[in-house]
Amino acid sequence: MSIPKDNRIYTYSDYMSWPDDVRAEIIEGIPYMQVAPSRIHQEILSEVHRQIANYLIGTGCSVYPAPFHVVLDAEKEGKQDGQNVFEPDITVVCDQSKLDENGCQGSPNMTVEITSPSTARKDKIEKFNKYEQAGVREYWIIEPQEKVVTVFTLQENYRFGRPGLYSTEDKVEVSIFDDLIIDLKMVFDR
């Protein structure tokens, strides 16, 4: 099935009605198909997920690799059916009340997107803005081709601050936890 592209706004209810084998996101009511990720993408995702998952054992927080959906605007007053449904590559949630059998309803604590040529613009502009507006505390953009990670952390003014930029030889502190450090050498040297 292809995702409909009528001249209408799509919502989380529409998303939930699509077949399980359809990978798509909805941004401001517009559906976007997702392509199957590359092997390198999956290797990076697996390693970052592994490092985070190992740290989170016994903390009460959970980490989910894609496909796992996040309805960002589920918490807004008067919103019964969100129009921003994302499938971040990695999602960290510490408020278990936001989790249901289908995914995360509201803002996760952290999201990670691994770019590809077809998603880079969306990840760096549209998702950046939506994650910031929703109050995601930490947002990572991983660029496999350049072997660069950009880290944005939410500041007191509810805006992302100046990004941290990291590459292969760096170890990156995850700001939302006291002592979680991601070793990028293990992420990129595959």
C-alpha cells in the first residue's frame, strides 16, 4: 500500500490504520514514506542502542530502536489525535506513563536520528524544530558519511542551545544522565 497524499491532514489515527509493513512518519499532518535503512545505518543504530541500553539497566528509563513511534503532540491541550508522528532511530523515555502498547505518547527524553541522503534535510530542520517545540531534552543527529555527531540539549528557555560537534575519536557525555558516555570510536569504526 502506498501512503495517501490527498489534500488533507493526516493524524495518528490514520497512521495506526496503515498496514504494519508500511514505514512512514507524519509531519504537520503530511505523511512521508521511509525507505529501508542501509547496513551502515543499522550498524550505527545497533552500537549506539547497545551502549545506551547497557547503561539504562535498572534505571527505570527505556530505550527503543526504530521502528518505534513517537506522537509528539499527544500532550498538547485539546489535541486528541496528533499530527506529528515520528519514528526516531533511537528513543529514550524515562516517564513510563508516556508509554503504551504502541509507542510513546508525548515527548521522549532523548531522540537520535541517523541521517541518509534522503532524510538529512528533514532531520536537521523539520524534526529539529518539532523536537525542540515538544521539549525533547536531548537530540542527536548522526551523519554516517561524515562520521560526525551533532548534539543539541534543551536549555532553560526551552530552546536547543549551541550544538556540540563530535567525531570518531570522541567520547560524548549524554547530558540527561550523570555518567553515560558514548564511545564514538566503537560507533564509527566498523
